Amino acid sequence: MRSVTVRKGEPIDRALKRLKTKLDTEGILEEMRRRRAFESPMDEKRRKARSASKRNKVKWRFTNKEEIPAAAVTPSEE
């Protein structure tokens, strides 16, 4: 069970926001919304393909960084 302790003098709104962000980072809210209604097998494939595409795009971006050669960089005029 996920929980957030309310600190002394802390507004309830702020504690709720902390709880929501915690649930959102763990993916619980997204899963709850997804399970609320029936998802056909084709919709499930599409959703998984979309998320895999996003993951691969980010992974590719960080693994294939092109370094700028030093000769291409022009020094600034002083």
C-alpha cells in the first residue's frame, strides 16, 4: 500500500499532490485508467508498440550521440 505521511503544519493539498506524483511515477494511475475499460488485443498491441517506440527513441538518442569535431567549432571573436 502506498502512503504519504502528512507533516506537521502541511496543507492536505500538498500531501495529496505528493501522493499523486508518487503514484504517477510508479505508473499506478495509468494502469488503473487502462484497466477501467476493456482493451481489445489489437489495442493492447498498439499501446505496447507505441511505448516501445518511445523507449527505443530515447535509448537511440543517448547511445548514438554524435560528437562535434573540434575543427568544426569556431572560436569566438574577441
